[in-house]
Amino acid sequence: MSRREIGDLGEQAVCDMLTRHGYEILKRNFTVRGGEIDIIAKKSGTIAFVEVKTRKHDPLTSGEDAITKAKKSHLIYAAQRYLDRLAVPCSARFDVAVVEHENGRVKKVRYYVSAFDASR
């Protein structure tokens, strides 16, 4: 599988999970100059900006470790651009999903609600 196919596999697994838990998927792969957000979802008036990291089962480095200070900065920037386009204010948070796969199949999803905020 290509890197893009692996990423799509993880993102689809997270979208499916979010939908099962009552979220509405607003946008996938929202991109602006300077940042990209994998999934934007909404539930109970709160928008979740979700970064998805898909890794092989038992990776050498975890998906959690891939959320660097620079990555957070890009996510925050892109989220602000998205929120600027909305006509009404709303609450928002940054979530992280780490998906483990093996042979093209999702083995495990770890989901972190409010994994970080815009002040860090």
C-alpha cells in the first residue's frame, strides 16, 4: 500500500468511528496554505479538529510522538482559517487519533479527546 492509501485507511476508520458515536463529518483533508486538517467533525455544538496518524502495528515510533510542536502550530493555524470562514462562533477542540494497521487492515484505534489546545 502507498502512504496515501495507508493514510486514507486510517482516516476512514476514524470517520466511521466518529459517525458511530454521533459526530457529523464536516470536512476531510481541509487544506490552506500553511496547514492541513485530516478530519473536521461536529457533535453537540463542538467542532473537533482531528489529526490522524496511521502506523504499522508495533511501530518503532508511535503516532503520538509524531504530533510535534511544529505540527500543532500548523493544525492551529489551519483550524483558525476554518473558523474564520464560519458565520457563527462555536467551541472547538483538537483531537488526535492513532490508527495501527497490519496487512491493510485496521488493528486498533486510540482516540484522544482534547489532546492539546491552542495555547501549547
